Amino acid sequence: MAALKGPPYDRTKSLNRLGRCATRRTAIKVVVALVALGVLGVLFVRSARSVRGEPYEVARAHLARWTLAIDAGSASGIVLALRPQPELGATLFKQVFARTGESLNAPVPHAVPLVLQNEVDPASTVTPETLLSLARASGLESAIPEPRCMAERRVSQPGSTRQVYFVRFAVPAFDEFRQRVFERLRDSGGSTARFDPAALSPILIVAATDSAFSRWLPLEGGADEDCFAPIAVR
């Protein structure tokens, strides 16, 4: 009986088939790995956003006992400021640093700017002491600012990115004071060209990636602009 004969064995074709199989398996592994990395990336971003948006906590007691301070002539760019207890700024700074892990600077002391140096003509008869009296008459020193949110602003420039974190407050007496300053400047016969009562809103700079805090002022804007996390008062 004659033996059955199959087609001659082609070693080259066999190796090519094995190579194609190995290539497909490698491609599949690469695709699976890329999908897994993509999923992990999405989960990481969601987790980071979740942590970023969690409320910042402050003690109710730290929102009391604010003090007015004349800061004229300093590098802060501020003439008159409303300063909180040191614990408020320190607590918020620690929380921002813990969440971002960035190299940050804190203003010393922390302060809510009430009037900026570039808003008042140096030749004006409205002195820093006058501004201080107007602030007291407006009830700013006895006010308890209500924190609205933690906010952030970023400026990208060639070769660098600057970033600042600040708290937006609701302070009814703030707007009243700014209007009184405008009226005093007008009634004194001085120029009001530099001073717009609505050009400044009550904010507290908590931290920034650079130490030139005056470069961020004024941080004007709506009550919810730049907000990314609420403030929880305990």
C-alpha cells in the first residue's frame, strides 16, 4: 500500500506564520496596556479633581477679631488692609500646600486689601489715617467676613507659569467703605480717576508660587469667579 504524502514542509512559511502570530500577540498586549493606562489616568484625574474640590475647613473662632492696619509705603502695594487672626491664614495655607504639593509662598501677614497704593493720588489730602477712620465708621473692624470659596488664578507666560490661591469673602461693609472713600476723594477736590469702588473685591491671598503678591492685585471679579472649592466653617 502506497504511503500518503502531504505537501512538502516549508520552514520559511512556518516561521513567517509564527512571526505574525507573535506580532499580533504583542500588538494586543500593547493595546491592552494602553487601555489600562488610559483607565488609570482617567481615575487619577477624577480622584485629583475630587480631592481638589473638597471643602477647605476653617474654625469659626478664626473668623472673628479682624484688625485694620495702615500699610502705606510697603512693597505690598496696599495702603489700608483688614488682617485676620494669624491662625486663619496659616490653616488655609497648610491645606493648600497639602493638596497641591507645590512650592508655595505665603504673604506675611495675610490681609484683605481695602485700598491699594495705585488707587490714591500721592498728592491727595485723603491720608491713610482718613481711610482708617472711614473703615472704622463703615464697621469693617467689627465685621465678620463670610468665606465664599477657595479660588485660584493662573497666568501662563513664556518660560513660566504663575499661580495664586485666595479666598473670596462676602463683606457688606466692604462695599460701603469703598463708596465712602470715593465720596471723600470727590468731596475733597482731589482726583477720583484712579479710584473705582467696584475695582476691588474682598479677597485674602493665601498662597502663591511667587512672592510678588502685589502683582496679583487687584483680584477683581464676580463672587464665584475662579472658585474651585467651598469653605466649611466648623
